[in-house]
Amino acid sequence: MDPLTLGLLALGAALLGTMIGVPVAISLGLTGLVGLWGVGGFTLVTTTLETLPHDALSDYSFVVIPMFILMGVLASHAKVTNDIYEACYRFMAHVKGSLYMVTVISSAGFATISGSTIVSSAVFTRLALPEMIRFGYNPGLSAGCIAAAGTFATLIPPSIMMVIYALLTGESIGRLLIAGAIPGFLTAAVYLAALWGLVRMRPQLSSPLEKRFTWPERRQSLTKVGPFVILSVVVIGGIYTGLIFPSSAGAVGAIGALALAVWRGVAQPGKIQSCLNDTASTAAALFLVLLGGLLFSRYLVFSGFIFDAVDFITDSGIAPWQVLMLIIIGNLILGMFIDTVSITVVTVPFIHPIIVGLGYDPIWFGILLIKLVEISAITPPVGLNLFAVMAASDGKVETGDLFRGVLPFLLLELLVLLALLTFPDLSLWLPRLVLGS
């Protein structure tokens, strides 16, 4: 068979394995190894296994993943989310539909120190959903708001998914993290504007009773979030100003989160050990998935699939924008059935060279892809954030209500995606400003 056919068969086998429940690391890794055996025999397989895992995972850039995870776990353990939520609520309580908006703002704030959408969704489900239901908010829309706002962690730095994309493609981690800021906060702003209008058109979706806090009460709540703001400014500001390398920013953030836990008196040895265990297990799982993706990518390169695919698309006469639309539609469809990490690791190794070959900016495309990952996380029936909310809700929300409640946010996400497609500078202006061309 020609390389193009072999590559498509391998891609189909990897996707099929993932869809029927085979762990994505195993599905990708085995497919890649079988393909390498077919291309170069047993010698190529053994050589790859002897060199690739060590060469890839010993890269210093990989340290950013466990450090960002540890920072988020420690910050969550220190109850930072509670303080952010309380401060936002005191300033927004008098606004109609305030709990929806507070959830959006708090999730955006927490995203600046946590790169995990699942953690954000689970934490805010336990924190906000009971209050929303108690005050008469629509349960489905409330749960949908929490799940959708949790996705901010994929775009607002530090984002673990951006690091994974950068490591799979060789793109700059720092440039990607900076590029995600404006699209991430733009998404939050669109959510706020839409919710403000929605609760006025349909008042029954929120509570008729809103509360007011005095300015001294509001200022008091700000004192508790001061350390969190400092931590966010140090980590994100350090990356933007160039004072801290992206690979070091995670370590600085983890140390800051540990100091925050110590300051709040929640840094008992047993709890710190639990945080380290959670970090290690999460990072190890991600590393296995990355390793499987790298093995699969290595096969695509050795088989000649990448080069043939680029040549085929270039010679076919298909316009670059049509190829881009096909990739976007394909990712949206895959997002209905496959988890976000699997989609990224399976598709990026062959999509990225095609996009670069067609002349598109790889950083801009990276932000588009992360936005598609964000949409996948809340797309029924397999959106990971939806599962996280259902698991953390303790039966307070029915699955059907959650699926209906998240639909408005899916439409808003598609609107932001269209804006990112139409105006590339939303993603590229800030990296150019900070890092130059």
C-alpha cells in the first residue's frame, strides 16, 4: 500500500481503539509500534523504544506539566477558589443573575493558576451549584455554566493542553501561553454579556432576590484574595515580561502555591503528600499519553504519510481555507465521542505539518485547536467537563438538564471560534507585542 493509505488506516485503528475504550496511550503506542515494525522491521522498533522515551521525556521542557498540575492542586487545597468566589460574589451580588456571572469570573481567575478544566469544573460544582439551586437558579443552566466556565483553563495560561500541543509540535510554549490570554478572557467576556441578557429575557432562570454588600465588606473579601493575585501576577507576568522562562514558571508557581498553603495552615505533611501523589499520578498518565502520541507520530514520519499528505493536499487544488474548515468540522465531530487529550494527541502529529505546509501560522492554529478542545470538553455525550460536573453534583442535576443547560454556551463558543478565525490578531497581537515577530 502507499504511505497515504497506510497512514489513514493507522489513524483509523488508533481512533477506533480509543472509541471502544482502549486507553489512548496504549491505542496510539501499539498502533505506532505495529506501523514501525511494518516499515522497518524489528530493528526499527527496538531502536525506537531504546531512544525515543528517554530522549523525549528527559527534555527539560516537560517539567512544566507536573509543576503546573502541582500548582493547581495546592491552590485548590488551600481553598483559593472559595475566597475568589466570595470576593466576586460580594461585588456582583446586586446584579441580576449574579451567581452565573460570579461563577464565570471566578473560573477565569482560578484558570490563571490551574491548567486543568476537570479540576475547575469539579471544584466549582461543589462550591457554586448548591448555592445556585438554593437561591432558585435553573439547575441545568447552572450546571452548564459551571462546566463551560471550567474550560477557561485550556486557554487562559497556564494551560496544560497548550504545553502538550507545544511539546508535540516543537512550537514555543511561551508564545502559545501568551497567545491564549486574549481569546481566553474574550470568551469569559462573551459569557458574561450573554448571561446578562439571558436572565433579563428569561427572569425565571435566576433568583428574584439579590443581595447587596457594603464597601467595607467588599474590601474585606479582597484581602483574602491578595496572595492569589500576587501568585498569578508573578507566574503570568513573569512569562509575559520574559523574567521567568515558561519551563521555570510552573516551579515558581508551585512554590508560591505551597507558600500559600503554609500561610493558611493547611500544609500538614499528610495533605502535602496527598497533593504530591495526585500530581504524580496525573502527570504520569499524561506522559504515557504523550509517549504513545510520539510513537504514533514517529510512525507517520517514517512511513512517509506526512509528506504524502502535504503533497496530496497541495496538488489537489483544494483551497487552504477549505482544508482548515474540514479540520475544524472533523475535530468538532470527534469531540462528541472522544476525550480532549485523545483528540489532541491523535490528530496533532499529522495536522500540524499540513497546516504549516499550507502557510498558516502554527501559533494561531494552536489557539484554534485549543478552542476546539475547549468545545469538545462540553460537547455531549462525552464532554469530560460534563462528566466532572455530574460526578461532583451528587445527583442534584439530571443528565438531560445538564445537556440542555450547556447548549447556550456551546453556541457562544462557536461564536468566539468564528471571531478567532476571522481576526487572527486576537491570538497573535499579544505574542508579537511581548516577544516580537
